[in-house]
Amino acid sequence: MKIALGVSGGIAAYKSAEIVRLLQDRGIRVQVVMTRAAQEFVRPLTFAALSGEKVITDLFGSDDAQANVESAIEHIAIAQTIDALLVAPATADVLAKFAQGIANDFLSTLYLATTAPIVVAPAMNVNMWNHAATQANLETLRKRGVRIVEPGTGYLACGMTGAGRLAENETIVAEVLAALGAAQDLAGETVLITAGPTREKIDPVRYLTNRSSGRMGYALAEAALRRGARVLLISGPTSITPPGAAELTQVETAEEMRVAVLKLFPESTVVIKTAAVADFRPKATATQKIKRKGPMTLELEPTPDILAELARQKKSQIVVGFAAETENILENARKKLSSKSLDAIVVNDVSREGVGFDSDRNAVTIISHDEVIEVPETSKWEVAQHVLDQVVKLRKQATIPA
């Protein structure tokens, strides 16, 4: 597991060295990215010696040196390999760049280029912290799914007293671990996850399917693994590489998924059904390619209701369903929650552009029998964490004596 630690120019930059050590103690590789201002407080060699990794200081070479083309494109490589981006301390300048999408140095470019979870720990003068511009930038970042580690209150380096002190290092590291899904709160659980679409054959070359990419289910599988669970992943056809530690079963049709789910259900303790299983299939499949000779009529029949079968067999398992809706979102979701004997259901409006199908982002509502949780648009990784948080809560409720 690897993170990038962004260090920006504030007196609290010296505390980042201790953050590196704390993260390493938890088995996390740390690559440090420093702004030019940060280098006025701490030398890059300090972080290089502590982390054992190359320290990135700029997009290009400085002064009259030849431009470092490797560094200029390296933000893309780092963006694709890190599991999280932490910025500590995060100055008002960095927060403004992130909020406004300004990419004029390595750190701000990395922020735009990565899809990994992002944690920022602000530190600044109390008046700068309280300024309306800073608070507006923070609110923008929160809405985008960035985790904010609130600063502490006390005596500041500028001589003033108030909010703006960098949060305690342990608090920052705990937030990073939460973003990574490294809390190990699913240890001992066997989580069965279905993902992707199904394909229902029309003839040897054609089939009925849907727009599901499998990204949501695969994000849940990765997140559950990081939280200590054994993961049984049943996947329809998708181009995504599954997490290496997941026990993968590949299927194509709704019937194949049904057989796989019922086989593994007894050994699971949690079931999360994100797969977009076809509701209908051709009543008959042609053995030869159907020639184009005019209109073609397909007679369809319903596919098996896998959730309904699980409801009849369910014992102590926690079962979470997913529902993709285009109208009467909450009403339809609550009906499924009840009729399928689910512990929770995650519903999203797939008519919205830019979220859900064919996207790395999602916006959902998690409904249980006593709670409704709105998750605004964010990455599917963050949605996965919210869903697993609900699973942990449901498990605790199930183990509390009546």
C-alpha cells in the first residue's frame, strides 16, 4: 500500500516527518511531494532519508537547469499507483488551488490527476482559517469527497491564539487509514459480492446486456479486503482486473450467477449484490446466427429472482441490495428493502449524467430499516466505504442483546 504525502509551505511542515514515520509503522509506503514554499521550512533530503523514496519537488527543473521531462509526466504515473493522497500541512493557498482546479505545480497537478481518496489537514493563521474564502474552498472540497482533518485550537506560531493548528499526527494518520479502508473492522467476515452485468444469449453472436461496468462491485471487493474480510467475488463480464486476494468466480448469464451465489451463500456472513442482473432473457436461443431478413421479434421470459431465493435461505447473514432506478427512487427502494428481506439497500438514480453506469463516480442513498443516509456525488471507492460502514453498523446492532 502506498500514499503520496503532499507537504506545503507552513511552519507545521516539520511535523510531516513524524507523519511519514507513523505511516511506515503501519506498513504504508510514503512518497513525499513538496511545494517550493515547503522547501523553505524542511529540506527534501530529510524526507528522502526518512521515506527511502524519491522526493518530488516540482514539475520542471529549477533555475537554468534543463527541464526534467520525467518529472513533468510523473504526476500521471504517481496518480495511477497511489492508494491515497494526503496533504499535511495544507495551506490556504493549496486549498484554494484544489478547490478551483488550478494545476501550476506538481502537487496541485497530482490532485487533479488522481482518483485515489484524498485527505487534507489544513494549518494556517486563525484569521486565514476563518476567512470566508477559505471556508468556501473547504466546503467545495467536502462536496467532492475530500476528507478534511479539522485543525486544532491553541497557540499558533504567528503569536495568535485560535483555530489553525495542524491536527495531531495520530488523528491525521487515523483518517488516512480510514480512507484506505485499513480499519480491519471486517476481520472474520466472509463477504460475498456480485458485480458487473450479465449477458443473455440471443444467438451465437448476439446477446442482451446492460451498461454496468462492474466498477462499484470491484471497489467494494477491494475495500472489504483492506478492512480485513475474506471476499468472494462473483463477476459478470467486465474488463476490470479483480483484486488479487479476492476469490473470483466468473459468470456470464443470470442463471450462472444464481448457481454461483446459492453455492457460496452458506459460507458467507455478508452479501452485497451490486451486479446488474438481467431481468429478462430470450425464451429461446437460436443455435445459428439469425440472418437480417426483416423485423425480428424476441419473446422474453423473466430471469430467476436471486434476492428472493436468498431471502428464503437467509439465516444470520447481512444482505445488502443495490437498486438502479429512474423514477420514484426512494419509494421503489423501500419496497425492495421490505419484499426482499434486505438489511439495507443502496439506490441510485441512473438517469443522472456522469454518475452510476460507465463512470468512476456515484451518488447514492443507503436505506436501512431505521436510517436513511445520503451520499453525495463522490468516487465509487468512497461510496464503497460508506456501504461497508453501514455493514459494520448492522453487524454491531445484530450482536447487541435485545
